[in-house]
Amino acid sequence: MAAVERFVDQLPTDTSYAAQAARSYDAFMPPGTVFPDDVVHRDVIRRCGGTALELGTGNGRFLIPALEEGLAVEGLDNSADILAICQQHADERGLAVTLHESDMAPLALDRQYRAIVCPAGSFSLVTDVALAHQALRSYHDHLEPGGRLAVSLYTVTAPAANEFVWRLRRTGTDPHTGETFIVHEAVGRDLAPQTLLTYNRLERFDNTGRLLDSELRKICVRWWERDEFTAALIATGFAEPKILGDADGWVALTRRA
């Protein structure tokens, strides 16, 4: 029996960042928190020669520093709550920002871009392969001819020895309220191929350490083989794809012909 078969709860999976989840994300990873792939995405935007779009922009972790650098980039997310936080960060810094409340799979905006970037593995939240291909086709259509696409992903190379064992994942304190957020997680392989299931237990404490509330979330993500994703890019109309990085974290770079 697979480990995941022991879990028969009816809690739905939820990949959105609303309410406390949005506030906790901002406490864990405020704008300026650096991920290893950020430098690649900034370089794509810097070289694109026009306006870029970041998919899954969240609280502006990547977007706000990019704007401070003078890069022309807009943000997109499906959570109004986390976009409001991103807007607040921009306002506090006197930055003009364009934000779109919309899904990234598929993308459905009324304009094209010189580049589209998706940092930090956000594309792995698209777990349905057919929908992922549809999303990639929509990115192709939202790029100007010659426009660039950069997507960060990872490959799971071996089963984890401690599947579905609780661990302390992140902590952070909201500077405005003094409340501290803590997230514990248990991760393991789901029944569907190339998918991981995560249970997140999010707790909120006051400034004395007293527990205020707790909520449980389930998140499912899909990982990709590098050759598989390269083939998906070609199948959806992209040209000259290449991969930077290793299995633990890589960026697929390609362009619209």
C-alpha cells in the first residue's frame, strides 16, 4: 500500500493564497527574498526589449525588486488578497505597478508581451498535463514574435525516505501586527504519476507566543522531467528550448518563433 492511501480525508486541495495564507506568505518571504533562479528571470526581462509579465507574482517577492531595478514587468496572480499585499508594498515604495487578477493556466489577457517569466516553480501547481499544455500554448499566443519564455521547475529523482513526516517548514512575523506565522508540512508522493501531495498546517500566534488559530491545507504539485518539458514546449509552438540547472531546480528558456 502506498503511504498516501492511508489518507481518506475529504479536505479539498487548495493552491490559492487567500486570507491568512496570503499574510503568512508575506511574512515568510517578503519582497527581496532571493531564490536561486531569480537572476535568470531578471536577465530575461532585462534583455527582452519591452514589457514582461510575471506569472504567480504573489506578494511581489520577485516583482518589487525587479521594479526597483527599473525593469518593465507586470504581475499576475489569481488571489485578490495577495495582490492587495503586493500593491501595498509597491505603494509604500512609491512604485507604479500593473497587476492582473487572473489564472495562469491558461493565460487570458488582452495583450502580448516581450517576455513571460514564471519563477520559483509556480508552474508545478498545474497538475493536469492537458491543462499544462493548454497553458503553454496560451503563453505562446501572449508573446510577441521573438518573445521569450522562462519557466522554473524541478525533477524528483528518488522517493523521500521520510514521506509524510511532519517538519517545521517556515516561520515569519508580520511587521505590522507583530503576529507570527508558522507552517509545518508533510510531503509525499500522490497516486497520480509525478505528483506530490503536501499537508500544510498553518498556525498564527500573537506577540507573546499564544496560539490564535490553526488551519490545515492540502496542496498538490506536479514535477516534470526536463526532456518531457522540452517536448511540451516544442509541441506548443516554441522554438530552441534549452534547460539551465540540475534536477533539483532548473529553468526552461525558449522563444516564440
